[in-house]
Amino acid sequence: MSDSARDTKKSKYLSAPAAIDKMPGGIPYIVGNEAAERFSFYGMRAILAVFLTTYLINSSGDLAPMDDQTANIWQHNFVAAVYFLPLLGAIVSDWLFGKYHMILWLSMVYCVGHAVMALVDYPALTGLDPRTTLAIALGLIALGAGGIKPCVSAHVGDQFGTTNQHLLTKVYSWFYFSINFGSTISTLLTPWVLKQYGPGLAFGIPGVLMALATFVFWLGRHRFVHVPPGRAKFFKETFSAAGLRALINLAPIYVLLAPFWALFDQTQSSWVHQARDLNCVVFGYEILPSQIQAANPILVMIFIPMFTYIIYPFLNRIWGVTPLRKIGMGLLITGPAFAVVAWTQMRIDGGETPHLIWQILAYVIMTAAEVMVSITALEFSYTQAPKKMKSFIMGVYLLSITLGNVFTSGVNWFIKEQKDQGNEVLSGANYFWFFTAIMVVTSLIYVVWSQFYRGDTYIQGDAH
């Protein structure tokens, strides 16, 4: 008996999609879990930049905040780890334990990470230097968040078979909607809690939501399709002609997506630092610099139905909108989004105090790019991956985010090193113009490369 057959025989759960033409029963649990998990992740991440540069203390309890470049290095290295570890989670999932168990087990690690994060502000209790506690907490959160990431994305697709695969595009859109619903609430709430009640409670609330996310996921265990792990077949398929062809076909697109993430993820670092110098008063209410990030998930929730039901159908009537074309359009407008931020910084450098509406404009353009790039790349990666390596391909895709953040961290490290030696490089607006130029060049290369892409589509339950 094969490993796959043995797993199926032992399992008390559904191991293949049912022949239905409607949404699978496990989807509400996945979407509910994702909303709560994203609340926890983005709630913590929303306040991380401000915490590092304003609230961080030393082991004596005295304020010892980081400078902007050091904070950027910590933050982007953390994000790089979050999106590198999916590859490890994907391999272990597809090879040994299956997606469900990896998600459940690593969610528990994730919860522990949030608990440690809530203790960073209490060195007398932990007996550790806050930066040490911070490193442990971020490491555990990166392992939990990163390890489950490719499994969750692939687990969504596993719920669908040949009779309802036409609903995949819609469900990935709503999956992404749930991410941004959780992100919106947490991005507005946690900065306020940080200011009013301090880091302990501000980091503790995301931990509670992660525990809730884990519980919701466990509740759906009898409604999910549990695709058995590939065991030996995982390596056989990964290194088969089809597996290697899929990796070779997709690798260039992932390299070309890295600059997009190098720019996009700065909405939670350099854009937050810039917001400190903006006029953030709206209708008499002062918005906190870290709260402006909520513009992104709010706009995503507006843009997803707009693009799905209006913009894409309209463009399809006059020009076939393929996944690769959607990604290309998104990359082309990412540079202009950063150009708006660069122009805003030029005004700040000149002594002005621009209104935050200019950064909001940049968010509008950047979020439109995100909808076209991120959602499409997620679905495209799933459909281009052979069946036993869905999570693995998702992990490889997420490496593009790691590459982008490693690049941003490296640029900030270089700036800091030069600054320590008395040299000013890429200061002020030049920093943003540098990344703008990188993105313009990348998008033009992508437009040319995408004309030559050829790949195959694989869906669970399909005979292909």
C-alpha cells in the first residue's frame, strides 16, 4: 500500500473535494481563521515601527529607542524571515504532515510568540534585555506566521475540484478581503491602544486574536478537505519533469516581483516615519502616523469588488486580461505610487508640512497595484503548481517577498554605515527616488519577459 493510500485509509476526514458546483463547507472557517490571524499579525506589525523608535526601553526600564535606519533593518529582516520560513513549512507540510496539521501546530507557536511580545516591556519580569525578548518574540512569530502561510493559501485551493474550480478566483478574492478586514480593524485599534495603555496591552490583544484564529480553524476540521501529504511522492513530483518545469517557469516572475515587495512593505516602515512630518489632522481629529496604514486594507476591501465585478470585466471586453497582464499593470503603476511619496518628501525637505492626503494618494495607487499583483500572483502560483507541491510552490512564491525585504534592509544598513562614517547617502527624497527608479526598470523588464511565459494548469481532482 502506498503512503498516500495509507494516509487516506487512516484519515477520518474528507481527503478529496466533493463533486459540487458551490462553495465548499470549510471555506467559512478558513476565512474566519484568516481574518483573526491577520488581525493579530498586522496589529502587531502596525505598531512595530513606532514601538522601536519611540517606546523601546532598556533592561533598566529607561527609554532606549532605535534610530529610523536600525528600526527599518529590524523590521524588514523580520518580514524577510516571515516570508522565508514558508518554504520550510511548505516542504514539511507537503512531504510529511499535510497542510491541516502544519497550520494547527504552528498556530500554537504563533500564539506563544505573541505572548512573549507582550512581555518585551517588562524586563524586570522576564529577566532579559528587551531587545533579546524582542528577538525571541519576533523569531517565534516569524516561524508561526511564515510556516503556516503557504499551507493556508494552498489549503484554500484544496477545497475545490473540477466541478467548482470556476469559483477559485472569487474565493481567493474574498480570502484576500478577509485578510484586509482583519488588518483594517487592528491597524486602527492597536496604535490607539499603544498610545493610551502602552506596549503590553497593545501587543497582548493581537495574541488573543491569534488564539481565537487557532480555535476557529480547529472547529472546521470536519468540514475541510484534508489532502494527504505526498510523502515520497512529494520529492518525486518536485523533481519530476513537470515539477522542475513549473519551478523554472515561475522563478523569473518571482525574481521580478521582489522589487514590488521592496517598495510595498515600506508602507509599514519608511512611510510611517514620513507620516511623522505630515499634517495628519482630518476634520479636527489627529490621525496617528501608524494609523495611516489602515488606508491600505480599507482600499483593498473597496478595490477587490471593484476590480472583480467592474474593471476586469470591462477590460476583458476590449483586451483579454490574463493573470500575467494583471500583474504587469500592477507593476507599472507601483513606481508612480512611490514617486508621489518622493515628491512629498521633497516638500518636507524644503521645510513644508504637506497634508497626509498626498500619502493617501500614494496608498490609492499602491493598493491598486497590490490588488493586481498580489491576489493574481497568489492564485496564479496555485494553478501553476503540480498537485503534490502546491504548498511548496506557494513557499517559493513568498520568497519574492523575502528578497524584496532583504534588499530594503540592505539599503538601510548601507545608509546607516555611511551615516556612522559621516557620509550622507540616499537621504531625504533621494531615498524614495532610488526605489522608484528600481521599480520602473523592473516593470519594463517584466513586460518584455511575460510575453514568453508558457506553463501548465493543475487543479485538485483534475485528471491532469
